[in-house]
Amino acid sequence: MTEETYRDLQELTGHESGALLFANGDILICNWTQVQGIPRMFATGLIGLGETLTAEPCEVPDEVKRAMNEHEREQGADAVSTEGFTAWRVNDEVTVVTQCGWA
């Protein structure tokens, strides 16, 4: 059986934005539209290295839920989500999380 691959996170998730949890514990909440590969912060902004992505569904880390909800509060949301998160382990390198209701 051939493993499914993706060009970018939007193709994988169906969302334009979400959160990434890196191995060092850093969490990046961003819009990954037009970024091919895994988004990374660079001096000039968000970049991707164009690598092919593989993904497996995984548990949603609690620290990412908290970070995404805090982001929503900072953006002026009246309520935060306690459900509706989906996560994938991408390239055995980063955990990608999306939230229902986000684009």
C-alpha cells in the first residue's frame, strides 16, 4: 500500500490555519496558505522548504489546545473551544492541530 503524501498543510487539513507543535516545545499559530512543506519562522517571515508531507492522525496535545484558546481570547472571541480539535503527526517531526470554526 502506498503512503499518501501532501504538498502543504492546507491540502492535508482542509484549513488555512492552525497550530504547529515542534519537538523543542515551541508552538507556532499561523496561516499556512501558500506555504509548501512544513511552515517555519524565518527572519523575513513564514517559509516552507517544499518537502513532501506524510501524516498520521494523533492525539491533540493539551498545551496546543490552551495556546489556541488563548489566541482566540487575544483576538476578542467571546468563547473558546473545548472540543473540535484535530491533530496529525507530520513527517515524524511536528504535530499539526486545527480547530473547528477556524478557516
